[in-house]
Amino acid sequence: MRSFTLPGDKSISHRALIFAAVSTGRARIRGVLPSADVASTAEALTAMGVAVPVLDQTEMVISGVGRRGLSAPQVDLDCGNSGTTARLLAGLLAGAGLPARLIGDASLSARPMRRVAEPLRAMGADVTTSAAGGLPIALGSSALHSLTWRSEVPSAQVKSALLLAGLVAEVRVAVDEPVPTRDHTERMLRAAGVDVHLEGTQVVLEPADRIALDTIEIPGDCSSSAFLIGLALLGGSPALALRDIGVNPGRTGAIDALRRMGASIRFESERGYGEEPVATIIAEPSALRGITIGGAEIPALIDELPLLACVAARAEGETRVSGAGELRVKESDRIRAVVENLRAVGAEAEELADGFVVRGSDRPLRGTVRTHGDHRIAMAFGVLGALPGSAITLDAPSCVRVSWPTFWDTIADATRF
Ligand code: S3P
């Protein structure tokens, strides 16, 4: 059995930097992910007057400026490829009433931003998107009032933006979620002494006196672990032990789905990093069969669907995913990208409006993958490419830098029997 420690969780790293920035006093952050997406958040906070250390190490101390201590950025805030940066900062800036403009790369600029702009406007914010409903987002200064909002799409980013706006503006916010989404924001706010609770399907934030974070320990990224789990299940590596991975139930849907496919995956050494559960995940080569995935389980595995599609291409029988239309507005149209690339390497797959069907086989997979600059497409096909008998090349392997800059080194290491 080989053992790996993975880089810190991306979702939690963004939140750690943002909440530390608006807290009172110093926060020590351990295990922050040094990746391009998190750097986008760090640089934006720096432009708002927060001293964020350079992201070249995994431990840092941030001296919070408090909720009223942020300053209006004098430059456009470039969110790069990061949807979490754009949407959470829209909420932060609206709450603080700071004029700003959020921009991003071509992929991020095409992603939907009305879903965050509309509820912020309903809180009284002066916020506009481009005519197409994307970036740039322009924010003016205005005072916010309390909000009760029912999200049309399940989105942890939108929920988090609204909770942040309420936190900074010191108003009550209630977000009614059609389906629960990852709750890292709620857990971190609770750790900081803020009253965030559930009322039925509503996530409610009460105005807080102060927010104080001491030490934030960030677990290994559950979404990143899925690629190594997939590699081990398909026999591309020996059994793997992945240490201290975040196993928040809002993130482990792919593990549940893989177990339904027949995967041998178990958790050991379960404990807590503050409010977040972590475990060592053990994955062993397994015989897999196709399954059906859909409905309320989608938010907890949305980021892992490209990997699940690639794993399904080596399972026995058919895997059908539906109810995952959100995949079309991620870093790329992941339904199209997954299906086109599976076909390009010789697997059988077809598109559905809101998902895909993959038929597994054991024929060798060969061909060239177009990543569309999407890190998760690159990593999912990187797993297939690492299997014995595969001959897969990628057009832009370096796009993994947004979430896991050392991915290719780790894959090379894990496949060395
Ligand atoms: C994220 C939430 C999810 C996820 C994204 C990160 C977050 O997006 O797909 O990779 O950090 O809150 P949505 O909230 O848009 O579904």
C-alpha cells in the first residue's frame, strides 16, 4: 500500500483567506492550497488592503482588518479561472459597500453571474453583470438590508456570497436551498463564533458582534483525492492510503457512488479538523459495474463527474448521469467535454441534455484529449492515460495548476509499482 498526503482543500482555502481577512485579530492557517485559483483570491484581498502572505507555503498568518477595515480596490480584481473567487468576492464587496470591478479569464467570463447579482440586488446592493449575465461584475457602494432568498440552482458559491454579504453588512440572511450544498462556509463561520443555523431548509445567518478565528486547519482536498481513488480502483496503482482528506458529507457523494459501483473504499483514523471531518481514505483495485446517478445526490459529487465518467468507461455495463445540467456552466461545458473526449480515446459515450451515458469496456484507450483548459477534464483523462495499455495525450496538461499544481508528479509517483 502506498500512502499520500494531498494539497489542501480548494473550497476551504478560499474561505479561510476571506474569513481571516475580515476577522478581528490574527488567524493562523495551516494546509492552504498553493494553486492559481487560491492565488486569485489572495491577490484580490491584497488589493483590498489585507496583508496576505505570498502563496508559496502551506502555512500562513493573516492579520484580519475586521469587517469595516477593507478598502476599495484601485484596480480591477482579476479572478482568473476561479468561480469561487468571483462569486464570494461579489458578496464580500457588496456587503462592505465597496466600489469594485471583478474580471476573469475567457472561461470564467462566460459563466453565469446573475445567480449571485440578483439576490445581492434584492439586499439593496448596487451590482451589475455584463449584458450576457457574466463578468465583469461592477459594484457600487450602497447599504444592505436583510434578505430571505430561495436559490433557483443549488449553489454553495451563491449561498456563501449571500452569507458573506450579511456578515459584513451586519444584517440577517436566510438562504433557502432546494437541495443542500457543501457547508464549509457555515462550519467556518460557526468556528468563528457566528450564529449560523438551519431552519428547515433555510440556512440562516444572524448579525454577529465580531468574527474571531484562531487556527484554521485545512484538510486534504476531497475532490483531488477522487482522482487518486479512481486510479487505484482501476488498477493503475497499488492500493492507496490518502491521509487527512476532508470527508464533509457535502463532498463525498463520489465515494458513495463509487461504492455503489462495487469499489473498495474505506475510511480510517476519522477525526475533526475543527468543524470539518477528516479521514484517511483507503482505495483498492476493484471490479466495477455501471450505476445510475442523479437527483439530490448531484451537488455532493458535481466536481467529480468528469472522473466518474472516466471510471465508468472501465466499468462493466452502463453508467447514466442525469440532473447535472450545471456541468454545462463549469470551467468548461463538462458534459460535452467528457463525452467528446471519451469518444476521442475510443470509449463509448453519449450526451444527454443534463448528463451523459457511458458504456464501459476494457479495450485500450488511445487518442488526444482537448482539455478546454479545464483542470478537472485534464485530471480525469490523466487517470485514464495512466492505466496500463493507454496512450492518451492532452493538449494542455498544465491547466491542472488551478487546483493541483503537482498533480502530474503525484500520478507518476502513484503509478510506480
Ligand atoms: C464550490 C462550489 C461548487 C463547486 C465549485 C466550488 C465552492 O460550485 O462546483 O468547484 O467552493 O463553493 P457551485 O456552488 O456553483 O455549485
